[in-house]
Amino acid sequence: MRARRGVILAVAVIALLLLAGRAVAGMYAEQQWYAALGVPGVWRHEAMLAGVLRGVSGLLGALFVFANLYAVRHSVVSLVLPRRVANIEIGEEVPGRYLVGAAAVLSVLLGAVLAIPGSRWPTLALAHGGVPFGETDPYFEADLGFFVYWLPFEHMLYVWALIAVLAAAAVVVFLYALTPSLRWERGTLYVSQYVRRHLVALGALMLVILAWSYRLDAYRVLMDGSGPAGAFTFSDHRAAIPVNLWLSILTVAAAFVVLFFGWSGQIRVAFVTVTLELVLTVVLRQGAPVVARQFAEVRDPDVREEPYRALRADYTRRAYALDRVTAGDSVTLPGAAAAMASLPAWDPAAIERSLTRLHRTNGVVRGIGWSTSRDGLVAVVVDGPGEGIGDGERAGPAPEAWSVTRLRAAEADARGDPVRVAAPAAVERAEQSLPPVLVYDSVPGYAVLSDSLGRVAAPELGSTLSRLAFAWSLQNFRLLSTDVARRGARILTHRGVRERVRQLVPFFEQGSVVTPIVAADSLYWAMDVYAASADYPLSEHIPLGDRDCSYLHHAGAAVVNAHTGRVSILLDVDPGPIAESWRRRFPSLFAPGALPAEVAASLPPALDAARAQAAVIAGYGLRGERPRNGHLPWNAGADSVLREDAPALVSLRSGVLGWTQPVLDSTDRVVGLVVASGGRTSETHWLPLTSPGGRWNTLVEDLRRAIDSTTAAPRDGRLVHGAVRVAPLAGGPLLAQSAYVWRQDAAPSLARVAVAVDTTVRTGHDLAEALGVSPPPGDTLAATPRDFRERVAALYDAMRAALQRGDWTAFGRAWDALGRLLARERH
């Protein structure tokens, strides 16, 4: 028997050592990862806060459970277990120290389960060192940082305390049920005096936690009121807040009454107290708002709620940084020629499908970015290997695996295919090859690579300790081989763009789009990061990804080098108090790095912040304006196959990338444009119309009708409409929509583009023809002999097909394109 116990104990000890060793190895591997990115202090700070949070909560939970189990132990006089020796059964009393030891072990296990996850350390950090907002709410007169920083931390503690008490109570009741002190006897429940006092104490503690919840509810009313969309109302002010505060006080008093009378054996009094407390809660919460409205001085509901609506509008504007929205005059385009160079005629999904079906990519399109040049707006298409190529444990160099293709966003050739921007004379093909790409979106696994120069931001595997740590944490002991230990070997983990950024700044919300930026021969991934909170009081909640937030400020941009994995976090000049709190806590994380100026200038606009600001402008207007009660268009006019989360961008007058969002009033008329500009200083601009424009749905239908009336769908395909894009012209918005011939097994081609200014709608083969302007000069194809022959053959086929169907317009367009191509080749 002793030998069997020894084997079981040894196996348990070995299992614990293996688990603990893997945890320690994982911590060492993470520390090496942060050190490779040049921010070891960030890991130390995070590890300290996570350790404090888990350690203190786990210790308190274990002590609380042990106190209850120790009380249960004292109710047990002795525990006798039957033991059989030969054919004789002998009762053997379990020593008391064994029972205490078992209670201690169970307490430690439950304490580990009750420990707050270390990933919640940002909540603790903000509660401890958040920068004050410098503004107070009008009801509790507390700094807004109290709601954003302290209340989430207090709510986390409340949930932990509730779970701890419920878990301890469940274990206590279960253990008492195993003893004669708590049993069902002759149709009644027998409870000993000792057990009764213990359960009464736990019940009183539950009442204290209930009072705590009422206190939190009094504050939560400001974030989630009883009005439409959670608006704070007169009833919340006059009834919900005072009722919750009084209920918290009365519930604490009820807890003391229950403890006093329950301890002395007067269970009926304690039961009546709890019953009255629950009934009073229901009556006050349901009846107080009715009474408050009934006896209000102002009887008209609209007049009574007007101050609260104005307050909501004011706080909503501040929550989404509408005070930073500037006038849009600086981003307007002077005329049609500028719009030609600024608007894309191609939707991103159409570009991706077209290049893939035309076999002009080396693999899968991994991202579509946008840039500005002398040729106008350019679509930058980055393609890489398909799934499984270059993924997993090893990623060897693949010089031809990744490439970038640049397209003239506003043009199409005679066949309706994308038009490529000319390649430099030193480049053999129009597609520019990229160095091996190690980090990109959603890539799984890790990579072991040779990097003797130390360019890649990855831990080294040169030492035995590092190889052992990574082999243990990743459960791959092939990393211990001498082949891996060669000079310069490194292991690249967290290869996904979002995963890598989340490791560094888990306290920021990530933008919805990851955008590729190509500078020289290097690829970068750019993504906006936001300071967001769902606990900012009195403002409207707006969805951001899979969560709702009542506060959203653009904090900056995260830029990841796809070849080295190095991450640069570029904070805005004034990112707001939440982001400023993190800047002060981690100054090395936000130190300006050696990022090329071309990359910073090519940063895309903050789409998520601009969408939220546009929604607020539509509903509430800017500061000093009356609420518009408007909305954003729900229909951009695109058919289902072209509806994507990553919209096409435009080029603004300042030369930076931009994005536009029409704003509608309550009658669906366009009243203005929100224009978001990119670059190092991302800004949002508001361009109001002097008089409301047409109804949005009517404008979209006019564009679609103009396309359908001038374009016939072929027999082997169908006509697919893209999204309506808007350019901010000085005289008013210009709307443009593209349509494509969509074939099942062939590349889509641009069939028609419709543009609308005021009530005038025109169509053309591409954007230049629809606007009635000449396309910008410049080569449209890499001047290699093979590409030149393909281009001439395509134009010849287009002219022959146009002659056969008698389409002299298409023949002339192909003829002019051939003339331009021959003229460029002679030069």
C-alpha cells in the first residue's frame, strides 16, 4: 500500500514539475521575445502587474476558502474510515492533521481557479495610474477617469468576490451534507446550530455583495440608461440613481440584521428580512420611475427630456473627439481633372479577382493598398504564397514568393482589364519582387531561420537555455538538435500582424483593416490603434468590431516590417488621456523609431474613428449645432460579391490618402461629407453642403440606371455593380460607381463607370471618359518585349471585335491606346 502511494505521489510531483517547467519556459520565451523587439521593460512591467493580480486574488481566494473549510473541519468530531484486514473490518480514525492538510490542498486548488487572469492587468494599470480627464460628470461630480479607470476595476473585483463566495458556499454545503450536521430526516431538513451559523454568515456576506452591486448600478446608469439606445433619462436621474444608492445602504443594514438574528437562532426574523429586502428592491426599481414621472414639475415628456438629450449630445461629441474635426475646405478637389487622378474606378474585390484569374499574381492576394503618384491614384496589390507555403515551423527564403503589382486605379484597357503602372527600367517585370516576407496577417505557427546579422526581431537560439526554453514551451524538442544551434539561428513567434501588435499593446483596440505599404523594396503592414472604453458616461454606444464602446479616440498607428518583424507604434500628438496614460507608463514602447518618411506619409486614414465621427455628426451635429437626427447610408450600392470591409481610398488635394463618408439628414438627403485624411497626422474633416443634396437612394439608383441603360450584359456573364464612391469637389460632391462584367470562370472586366455631379449623370468606358477628361500621361505597361507583344495583340483583338459589331467608339478608343503605346515605345 505504501509503495502504491509513493508511486502515485511521485507521478503527481513529476506532472506538477513538468507543468511548472513549461510555464517558466513560456515566461522566459516571452521575455526573450520582448527583448528582441527592444522593449524588455514592457515585459517586466506586464509580468509584475499580471503576477500581482493573479497572486493577490489567488491568495485571497485560497484564504477565504480555507477559512470556510477549516470551519467545516471543526464541525467534524472525527472521521472514521473502514479498513479491512483479512476478513475483519476495522474502523480507522483519520488524524485531524490529515483533514486540515486536505482542506489546505483543496483551498490552494480552488484559489488557483479563482485567481483573476493575468490578461486583465491593463484594468489594474489604469485604475492605479490613469491620467485624469480633467472633467467631471454633473451628477456624482467625479472625474470621468473614475468611470473609465476605476469602475471597470471595481466591477472586476465584484465579479471575483461573487464567484468566490458562491464557490465556497457550494463546497461548504456539499461537505456539510456528508456529515450528520446537515441531513434530511423524517421529511424535514435538519441543520445543526454550528452549520446554521456558518450558512447565515455566508448569507450575510452575499447580502453585502448584493449591496455592492446596487452601488455599481447607480454609476452604471450613466453608461446604460433606460432611454432609447441606453440614453440617460429623467427617470434615471430622479429615480434609478437614488433608488440604487438607498438600496445599497438598506441591503448592508439587512445583512447585519440577518447575521445578528440568524446567529442567535431566530431564523424566521432573518428570513422575513431577506424577503422584505427582495420585495422592496422590486417595488422601488419598478415603481420609483413611475412616481418620479408622475410628480415631475414638467409634464411634457419632450420638454422634460430635452436637457438630458442635450447632455447626451455634448458628451457624445467629446467621447468621439468631434472637437478635433476641422473644416473640409483644405481637402476639396478643384475640378473633374483632379477627381480623375483621385478616384479609383476599381473595387478592391474586383482587382483581386481580376489579377488572380489573369494569372498576374504569384499566389494569393494578401492585401491591397493605395498610394499617390504623378500618375494619379495607384492600387498597390501585394500577393504571396497560398496557404501552407512558408507557414509552420520553418520558413526558408523564397525570393519569388512575394511580389507587388501597381495598377492605375482609375483606368482600364480596351478589354476592361486593369492597367499596370510602368516598371522602372532596372526591373525586368512589371511585378516587383519582394524580399522574403516573414510576418503577415493570420499566418500560423512559427519560423526557425538563419539571421547572423540580427536584422530579424526574433530571439536567438544560440544558447542551450534558450533552445530548452523554446523547445519546452512549444512542445517541439527538435529545437534542441545541434543543427538548430548553428550560429545566428533565431525563432520567430507571433508572426501574425494582429497577434504581434496585440502582444505589444493589448490595451489598444485594433482597427478593422490591415493595409500594406510598399516603400522601395520593403513591405510594411499598417493598422490603426484606438483608445476605447465602454464605461465613458452619458455618451452613445457605437460598435467597434465585436464590441460596443462609448468612447473612441484615435491613438495612433502600428506599423510592422514584414521582413524583420519590428513594430513601430506611432502615437498621435494628442491621443487623449487613456493613450497618454500608456505613454507615461511605457515611454520606450512609443519612442520614435527609424521608420522611413515615405511609410509615415503613406499611412491610410483612420477609418473606424471616421465612421464613428460621421455617425455622431449625423445624429448630433458639431458643437453648437442642433441635433440633426440623421444617419449614415446603409446602402453603398454594391452588389453582394463586392461588399467588403476594406473600402477603396481616394487621393486628396494635399497628396495624402483619404476616405469619404456621406452624411444624410432625417429625409435621406445628403447634407455633407466627412473626409478622413491619412499620413502621419491623421485628421477628420467636415464638408457641409450649402443646401441639402438629393436623396441618397435616388442618387444611387440614377447611377445604376445610367449604367444598365448603356451596358448590355454578355451571355456568359452578368453585370455586377460596385460601391458608390464620393469625391469632395469644391462645388459639391461627385459620385462615381463602376460596373463589371462578371464571369464564372474568367476575370471580371470593367464594363462601365458612371459619375454624377448635382443631377447630371454621365457614363464612360473608364473614369476619364465618364468625366470627359484626358487620362494622365505615363506608361501603362512594363516595356518588356513579351508584355509589349501581348498588349499590341490585345488592342488588335479589341479593334477587330469592335469592327465586327460596328462599335466605332470602342474601335477609336483601342486605336488611340495603340497609338499611345507605339509613341511611348519609340521614346
